[in-house]
Amino acid sequence: MTNAETQRVVDRARRFRELHTDGGPLVLPNAWDAASARVIERAGAPAIATTSSGVAWGLGAPDGEDLPLDTLLALCERVVAAVDVPVSADLVTGYGEDPAGVGRTVARALGAGVVGVNLEDSGPGPEPLRPVAEQAERLAAARAAADDAGVPLYVNARVDTYLRAVGPAAGRLDATLERAAAYVAAGADGVFVPGTCDLETVAALAEGIDAPLALLAGPGAPPVAELARAGAARISVGGGIAAAAYALAGRAASELLASGTYGAIEDQIGYGTFNELFHRG
């Protein structure tokens, strides 16, 4: 990157970091391509976060790291170029067999212009989660790569204890707090705990984690305002919007094929409006 490009990334990274501490929850409707990112920005989102599942589905792959890293980063670069707000990328487990590999992935993500990353602790083998110390090393490598680049990257460490129902339910909170403490000590800026929106649990997590708490919400979860009152600092919906968009595509196709009518596609962004979204000048 040129000096000007690097400075632009640094400025966006600082702004993204501020969004986690400016007094209200950071709400991130997740995007999966450049068009969805522009639509979400137009709706008023102060930042864009990609969803690994939505990105993978849109590119013909299952969620996870079957999608080649080059393809993922090219998509991230398109999203960054399409919007004026900061972009955080879901990098799954970091596309690295070891901490050094995670560091290389993060360095490349910075080169694509992203200013935040999600890194999850799900394991590649029979165990659902990586050992705490191993994951901490991977997060430390991500932090070091960002420091080497001179970018205050926001590292959001995902803890999958609740999402994967790891261990006895009675011990899950303590296990999550143990992992969170180790990840923050390793350099994580925030902790993402998908799999629970129970308000009592959210309050305990927020109280016990010395970093902004991020949650995954959706149908059936309490409203954003209630999650925020319980202590959530960042709330996203993962692949929910992408899945809903594809469900609409399925309904529209079924209607057209079965009855030859067009009701499912009556509510559209106008052609001219959509084109105007991409006139960048």
C-alpha cells in the first residue's frame, strides 16, 4: 500500500475502535458482498462486518475455510472499495495451521483494507475448541501482524463454548470467562460469544470480561436495547440477512415457476437507485 492508503486504513481502524467505546452498542447488520455492504451503509450502519457464512454461500462454498483465502480476501477488498465506513472481516479460524500462518493471513487482510477481524477458537480436529493456550498464541500472532503494519486493528476473539455447547451447561460461563481472559491478555480487543442471548448470562459475561462483549442475535433474541442494557457492546446477526435474502429468492422463484406471478419481488430497490449506489466519485 502507498503511504496515503496506509493512512486511510489507520484512520478507519481508529474510527472502528472508537465505535466500540462511544457509549452505545455497535450494531452491525452483516454484509456478504459489495452490493449488500452498500445497501447496509445506505441504511445508516456506521461500519460493515462481513459474515463468513454469507460470503461462502454467495461464492458457492459451505461456511468455513473451504473457500480459498485468495477468494475471501478479494471479496473483502471489493467490500472495502464499495463503502466509506470501516470494514471488519470474518476470517473464521485465521486460515493458518499455526500462529505464524494466522499472522500472515491478518497481514494480507490489512492489505485488503479491513480494519477489524473475527477469529474463532473452534478446533480443526475432533475437539470442538482449540486449547486455550494455543488459541491465545494465534491471537497474539494476529496482534503482532497488525502492530508490525502500524494499524490499530480491532481483533474480536470469538469464544464458541455456548455456540457448540461445550462441556456441562453449569460450567459454561466460567469456561467462557477463562478463555476470554486469556484472549484479552494475548491482545484481543473484544470478545465475541455467539450462542447465547439470555439476558442473565449476557450480564454475567459483560461483568466478567475486561473488554467489549459482542453477541450474535436474530429471531427469538431480545431486542438490541435489552441486550445493550445487559452489557452487550456489539451486536451482529451473522449470516441471518444473507439467509433471509436467499429465502426471498427461493420464494420468488417458486412463485414465478408455479403461478407465473411476481408478488415476492414487488418490494425492490429501484434500478436507478441501485446503480447510483455504485457511482463512486
